[in-house]
Amino acid sequence: MVNSASTISSLWQYSDVQVRKADYIKLRNIVLSYNVNNAITRKLKMTGIRLSAQANNLWYWSAAGDDIDPETYSINSRTRAVQIPKSFVFALKVNF
């Protein structure tokens, strides 16, 4: 005989009530670069200088509205993984 309580529980678990909107917007990557003026680089006896800054995973918005990042949420186990961290990179490229 089938246990009706477990059947109802499993039917509820996979019902439409449990489905949420998964739309999201994410600001994944921003890069800013600046090439130093040739007049300045010549005075320093260089052929080029480039400054760069990069930021990753700065912001996201989810339609579900409960801070669930769809890229770190496992639908199968219904658990959250560690959020993707923000990262910042600064670079200096010098050509002689």
C-alpha cells in the first residue's frame, strides 16, 4: 500500500506553487583602461603606459526577490552554494 502522506508531500514538492520566476540581471564585468599620453611616455623614455581597472560580479537583481543568485542555486538539491565573490583587478602595462 502506498503511503498517502508521502505521496501528497512529493506532489506538493513538485507542484507549480513551488515554481518561482528566475529572471535576473547581473552586472558581471566592468573594465576601464587609460593609455598615457605619448608626450609623457617619451619623457620617461618609454613607448607606452597603460593603466587598467577591472571589477567583476558587482551587482545582481533577481525577480524572485529573495537574494537567490540563479548561478549559485542548485535546483536539484534546492540549496545555495557560496556566492560568487566580487573581485577587483588593477594593472599597469609599461612598454620600453
